[in-house]
Amino acid sequence: MARLRPFDWAAGVLAVALAVAMFLPFQGADRASGWSSVGWAGVIVVALATAGGAATWLTIALGRSVSVQIITATGASVAAGIATIVVVIEAISADDGCYGSWVVSLIAVLLTVACWRSMGDERTDAATSVYTPPPPRPAPPQ
């Protein structure tokens, strides 16, 4: 848990927040939730973004190799970016101005940024970031 930085925590918290916020009313007189408003493809993309944000947090918390952390954060960033496009289009197309679609849009944008920024591991003092340069090559004979 000590390895987690602010953007890693944000990715985990925003993933949970996105899943919960999708239950808010999105549009229509019947106040349909986000899960039923975005269609089946949108549900898959939002679920992938949610799972990706949680997986980003989990791989960093468990101290997996840097390559696994980067792959997870990259996939989560892409899924969250696509989910952002889906929910923003849904928010713009809603004709009655329900607040749920805009809340989910904001959370999706923040999740995209958090996953993207969690890829930036600049800790050179971490055990997985240690670099030992190779020995110098001998000079050519003259």
C-alpha cells in the first residue's frame, strides 16, 4: 500500500464511483439509470473502464512488475477514454437535463486522467526501478 501514489488512489476510488454513479437517473420521465441508457455496447465499455481502474489500483498495491502495471494502466486509460466518449454523447443527447449523465461524464473524464497519470512512474529509488549500467567496453587497440 505504500507504493500507491495519489493518482493510483484516484483511479481506484473513481472506478468505484463510476460504477455507483451509473445507477443515477440519466434521462426520460421514467428516470432510467445509466446502465439502461447507454446500450449494451456502452455497458461493456463502462464496465471495462471500471474494472480497468480497479485493476490499476490493485496491480500497483500488490507490487506487481512495472510492465504489468503499465499494461493495466494503459488498457484502463483507453477503456475509460472510450467510456467518456460514450457517456458524454449520452449526456448531450439527453433532452431533459438529468444530472446523472453529467456526473458520470465528469467521473469518466477524471478516471481517464487518473489512469493515464498512474503510468508515470518516476521513482528511481524503488526496487523495481533500479538500473545497473553494463560495464564499459574496452577501448579499441591503436
